[in-house]
Amino acid sequence: MAEFVYFVGLCFLSLLVAVPWGAIAADEDPLQDICVADPNAQVKVNGFTCKAMANASDFVSPILRQAGNTNNKLGSNVTAAGAANFPGLNTQGLSFARIDYAPGGVVPPHNHPRASEVLFVVTGTLRVGFVTSDANSTLFTNTLYPGDLTVFPRGLVHFIINVGNSQAFSLSALDSQNPGASLLPSVLFASNPTIGDDVLEKAFNIPQTEIDMIKAALKN
């Protein structure tokens, strides 16, 4: 019996070593072929419950056909397709996004806590980058052109800016149906309730007046 327990334990440890931690952190594998989301279901689970009857239209979506409005402070617009607005994606561990950029438009530093992201440039010239989470906080940055791909590793802070002279357009695939997005400026200076100003003063080594200016700018 002791030998059997030892053998099972050894197999388990070997499995932990062999399986990448990124795979363990990904969405759960589906337990059926399809599970079309029912956003109106009364029962709440980790995701969406399956609606009783699926049809072909549940597996197609026009969400990304139209360009997003970039007439805003950031000069960018993210149109996301996930299980909430594209029910056929439910339990598939995937989401998709279209990003439109005015000249100089930016997607500010942010991260996706539950997903890696692959970005494909359709039109325009984009400068992108991400920062590692180790003590060095290393920045990896590149300039991308139509047809180029880049990857933003899971959970790492990254940004995108249109450095061309015309509108730009990219597509992103993420390996979670609900990747989440934490925009650093909003998380730090516009949370609800807000982080204490005494914390922000010490963290950024700036006076209260500058904190007030940043908060006011984010509200406008």
C-alpha cells in the first residue's frame, strides 16, 4: 500500500512539473460541445449557464463589423466580443476585440489578469510594448505594420499607440471568455472608493496638488 501511495504521489508531482502553469491558470475546459450563454438566466455561475436550445445564429456575430468611434480623449475605441454579447463563445475560453485608433490614439497601460493577448495589425502603424513583472521591470517594445503580430503575456502591463498619420485598426484574440482589463490610470486614481491620497503621495512621491490634478483630468 505504501508503495502505491508513493507511486501516485510521484506521478502527481511529475504532472505538476510537466504541465505549464499558464495552462493551469487558463479557463476551465468545456464539458460539452456547446453551451450557448443565457444572459437572462436567474442562476449565476462562474460564467454563464447554457440556454436550453441553441441555433445557428448563436455562433455568428456582427459586433466587429463597424469601426468604433475614436472621437474621445484617448483617440481609440475597443469593441469587445465575449460570451456576454456573443453567446456562442460561452465555455470556449476565448474572446476577441477590435481596436480602432485615430492618429496619435492610445490604449493606455493596462493588463488582462486572466488572459494572454495576440494582436494583429490590419491597417496603420502601431507602437506596442509590455513590461515584465520581475524586479527589473523590463520594457519590450516594437513598431508594428499591417500584417504584423505581437503577443502580450498574461497579466503583464502593456500599451498600444498609433504612431502613423492615419486611422489604424487592429484585432486581438484573448484566451479567456472574460479576460478582464485593469487600466492603470483608472485603477490608481479613479477607483471606487478611491485609494487614499496619503498612499498615492508616498507611492508616486508627488504632492497632493498633483494628485488632485490627475484625478480631475480623469473625470473630464
